Amino acid sequence: MASSKSVVIAALVANGAIAVLKFIGYLLTMSPAMLSETYHSISDTGNQVFLLIGIRYSGREATRGHPFGFGKAQFFYSFLVSVLLFGIAGWESAKHGYHALVNPHVEDMADVTLLSFTFDAVYVNYAVLIAAILFETYAFAKAYKAMKIEINRRNWSGFREAFRKTSDVTTLTALTEDAIALGGAGIALFGVFLTRYTGNPMYDAASALFIGLMLMGFAVALAWENKRLLLGESLPKEEEDVLRTMLGEVDGVVEIIDFRTVYFGPGKAIVAGDVAFDPELDTGEIDDRITALENDLFEANEHVKKVYIEPEVQVEAASESVV
């Protein structure tokens, strides 16, 4: 939780400052790509605010109405980010870029005077976008490190598998958003430069359109990943199989009648099972073995926070003939 929060705060500070600088750059140059990047950074900033709300809300104590706590709040707010922020920002960026493509024109950029130095306003865009790339690189590196730790800890093959299996949607959202932000700033810088160098406004406009489409694509992907957790996803199959095997190997267990796992928050999973025990075991022996098993499951997987084992006694059915 602390790692996720520090990742989000780092991104919030960077994106808030960058959004203001990009908007100033847009006002000075009226660049479509700069406006798209302004939308992008505003959405990124709102993203971090929602994620921090989710982190704070999910830390509330369990209540009678919410006996497993509020961990899924992070899934909800991350889903909200994808729909409200990236969807809207992506649409507005793409729409503005498309409009600039079908109605191309080059804005006359006034010179800017700062500390007695007068220079072309386009250099403001260059400076802002390069600064954005530097800030986003810092935020991306922090999120990358946090996700890499989880990948190594859970022996996943890489980021593709992590994207499909992680329950830490806060770090996942921050990492993906920072990667998209880096790509968007680079595309905007390239588009602004080509338009200035060639005098053709199509490059700037195309950059804005592409940034918008990229944002909308991210919104869809992030919403899809949060959907699986909101609907109650189980632990990854290989991890669940390990826990099931441990349960089946307990002395006295005759049959696993039912076995299920489900996430109830980031890094928090419930394990529930109906287990048939040897009928020769008495109640005290069954209780002792269930207690030992619960402790073993907690140690085997750090995401397992609650275990519910329902014991059943296996009784051989006797057939009788009725005359």
C-alpha cells in the first residue's frame, strides 16, 4: 500500500506541474498537439487524485455492512479513471486533432520575451515537452520499480503477464499512464518540430489525433482489466493449484469437495473450501488440522488474508435391500 501511494504522489506532483506548463505552451503557440497534451496531463492529474481517494477509502476498517472491508474501492476508482478521465480526455484530444487535420492552418507565433531575451514561441513548446519527458521518466521509473518487485516476487514472465494477473491496479494504472504520457510527450514534440521545420500543420494535427486515440485505447484496456477484479477474480490458476494441492495433501483429507479463491482488495484474497475428512478422526483432530492448514496457506501465499475451511465427514454409503 505504501509503495502504491508513493508512486501515485510522485505522478501527481509531476503531472500537475506539467499540465500548467503545457497549457501555457498552447496559449503561446495554439498548437493542436500541445492542447492534446494539456488534456492528457489534466486527465493524468485527475487520475492520481482518484487513485489517492481509492487508496484512502480502501483503508477503512471493515463494518457489518462490509465485512471484508473496502479494498475493492481501488478497483472502482481505477475503473472510474479509465471511463471518465482517459475516455473524455482521449475523445477531446482526438476530436481536436481531427478538426485540425480537416481544417489545416499554421498559427502565427508571436515572439516571447523573458528576462530581456526574445525568442520564438515554439521553443516554449520544446522546453515544456522536454521537461515533461524528464518528469514522466522519473514517475515511470518509480512505477516500473514497484511493478518489477511484484513480478519477481510472484515469478511472472514479465509485464504482459502482470497486466493480466496483478491485483495492484493502482500501480498498474500509474505505470501504464506514465508510459502513455512518455509516448504522448514524445509524439507531440516530434509533431511540433516537423510542423515548424516544414511549415506543414498536418504533422502537429496528426500528432494530436494519434495522442487522443492512444488515450482512448488505454481507457478501454484499463477498464477491461479492472472489470475482472470488480466482478470477483480468483487467484491466478497456478497459485490456486498450489493451494489446492496443499489442502489435498493434509493427513486425513479424503476429498476436496469444493475449492475457491477470490480477491476482495489489492493483494487480498479469500480461500474457501469444503473438505471431506476421514470419518475416524474426531472433531478435535479435525479442528487442529484445519488450524494448521490455515497457517500453512497464509505462509504459502502472501495474498491470502482469510481462509474458510468447511469440514465434512466422508461416510461410506451402505446399501440395503428392501423386501
